[in-house]
Amino acid sequence: MRWSYGDWGFFPDVGRDSFNENNEALSSNFDRMLDDEEYDGDSEILWTAILKGFKRVDADDFFGTGSARSKITLLLAGDLPEDLVNAWISALNPPNVVDQFMNWDVDALD
């Protein structure tokens, strides 16, 4: 679990150092949660908190505004159900970004 999904070669290395502190906090808290004997395996509260956090920093224009914001797609990445990923895409991104993501065709020429 980390702020940026840097294992995927598609993503540039731009600004990765900016998120080191966030990544450390996420990893530490996630590891403690998994080690907690009272943890029942339900991560819904964690997903809700992460979604709210992304919405908050986006509302503060952390990822830019206007055309600059439309160059970024905030998404939940991993081995996850498609409907969950699509719900997050819709919740976290401007309509034009959502449309571009949902209708992206790998075989189409850019």
C-alpha cells in the first residue's frame, strides 16, 4: 500500500520523493493494523478513509486545476474488482478524465 503505484512502468518517476512521508505512514499503519489481534480482516473503514483523504487533497487543488488536473488520473490500483476501481475513478476525477479512462482503447492510436 502506497500513495503512488510506482511498480507499473507506465507511471513516470516525477514527484515520487514528495510522497515518501505519506508512503511510510501508510505502510506503518497498515502493518500495525494487520498485526492487531482484534483486526477482523474488514478493510472497509480503511478504504473509506483513503477515499476521503484523496477527495480532500484534490478539493484543495493539490493535483492542480483545469487542464493541469485533467492530465492526472487518480485511481485505486491492484488486484481489485473492476467495479471498485471504476467507482473510485468516478469519485476522484473530473468527468473528462473519467470518460477518457472508462473508454480507453489500448489498440487505438493516440
